[in-house]
Amino acid sequence: MLRTSWRQIAALALVFCLTLIVDSLAQSHRPSPRSGEPIQQEQTHPSGSQKSPATNQQNANQPPIIVNVLPPQKSEEEATEERQERDGKAALDRRAVDLTAELARFTAGLFYATVILAIATVLLFIVTAGLLIFAFFQSRDMKASIAVAAKSAEATISAAAAARGVLESDRAWITWNQLGIAVLTNTTFNGKEIKNGVGFYSNWKNTGRSPAQNVSCVNIARLVEPGARVPIVNVGVDDSFTTESSRGVGQEISGSLIPFNDSDSADFKSRKKNLLFYSRVEYFDIFNKDSTVRISEACLKLSFAGGTIIRGKEKDTE
């Protein structure tokens, strides 16, 4: 807005000055009579036929008449006004020059800023291209690392499975060893007097390659008639419990003795009744301590023949 106003003012001032100059020139070419000056009147000269040769010669020798027309003198007020107009025009010209200089400086600053912006854009493009190249190689390396890690994980899983197999082969295994028979004569057992009786106990053995921990054993013995169905038996107060802290490789675990009184022993010896003997062992191995309970069981059916086991079967489970 400021730049446009100054231009309009300069244009109006220039038009005004041109108008004054044209008006002054027009007044200077307009002749005006002055007081005291003679007015030259045109005289009628006789025709060439009437002039004499002497007169013509005299006229030819006379110098030409030169008339200088001076411009009218300006008044003091007009001179002052013209001087003010010149000063105003000069001030407008100086202001225009100053504004032009400021515009040139602003244009130069804008040019330098544009150059800096162009350089920054080029640098940004180079950096972005470098980041894209770096991201490409990093992505490729990451994919390769993931593939290697996946293969390593598979190898680790396979190694863990193989190691588990090795550990399984090296763990503790408690297996059935034998059934022990004891002859009880004139003794007291758990507050009961026995004169001619028998007793039975279980015997287990750690046949594995590592110790068994927290070993517990329970024995159950019942007399049944020959041919009778195997009854369902619950663990009672008369059954035998044995607890051991640990058993090493090759060590035996024996359950407590279960005694029979004289009458039950006589029925067993006379083959009126058969013996059902159940034994169960629970333990932990050192590779799955407090997490996996190992169980071994044995169930026997016996008939007496001088201390020889006639019939029986063994069961070992986990």
C-alpha cells in the first residue's frame, strides 16, 4: 500500500510539473506590448517597377532587424511555489530511491534465503536417501538375523529334546525287587501277641542312574479265599507306611512289615486263603524335583507252599 501511494504521488507530481512547464512555454511565445517600446508597423513599399535601383541597393546594404522576445518575469509567489514543487519532487525522488534500495536489499535477502533453502533441501534429500539405503541394508540384515535366530532356536529345541532324553535315561528308577516273608514266633507286634504267625514286607530298589528323593512307600495285605474276586481295598490304619528322604543308585527301599495273627497265618499256611499284597512307591528325581511325581506299583497274589511264591505279578508304572 505504501509503495503504491508513493508511486501515485510521484505520477501526480510529474503530471503537475509537465503542465506548468507547458503553460510557461506557451506564455513565453505569446508577444505582449510593453510601454515605451515602438511598434513596428509594416510599410507599404512600392512595387519593384516603382523602386529605383539606388533604393534597392541601399536596402540591400542595411542589416536585418533582430527582435528578442523575453519571457515574462514571474512573481515572487510563483517562484516560491515552483521552488516548493521542485523540492517536493526531489523529496519524492529520494524517497523512491530509498524504497528501491530497500526493495533491492529485501530481494537480495530473499535470494540468499532461497539459496540456503535450496542447499538445505539438497542436504535433506541426500540424508533421506542415505537413511533409505541404511534402512534397506538394516532390514536385510535383520531378516538374515531373524532367520539365523530361528535356526538357532530350532537347534536349541532339538538339543533340549536330546538333553531331556539323556536326562530321562539318567533319572532315578525305583523297581520291584522282592517280597519278604518273616516268621513270627512268640512276639508282640503293635500291641498284639503272636505265637506262630507270619509277616510280609515289600522290597524296592533304585535301578536308575541318579538318586531318588522324598521316597514314600505304602503296603497293603489282605487274605482272600481261593477263587474269590479281588476286592476293592482302601488304605487303612493297619496298613504300612514308610518314608525315606532319599535313596541313591543301587540302594533298596523296604516297606514296613505287615503281620498276621495265628489264625490268619494258619489259614494261609493250610491254603484255605490266599494272600493279596499291594505296594506303591512315590518319589522325585533330581531333574524334576518338586514338579513330577514318579510312581512304581506292584500287586501280588500268593498261595503258601513252603515259602515259595506260587503265583504273582508285578506292575511298574510312572
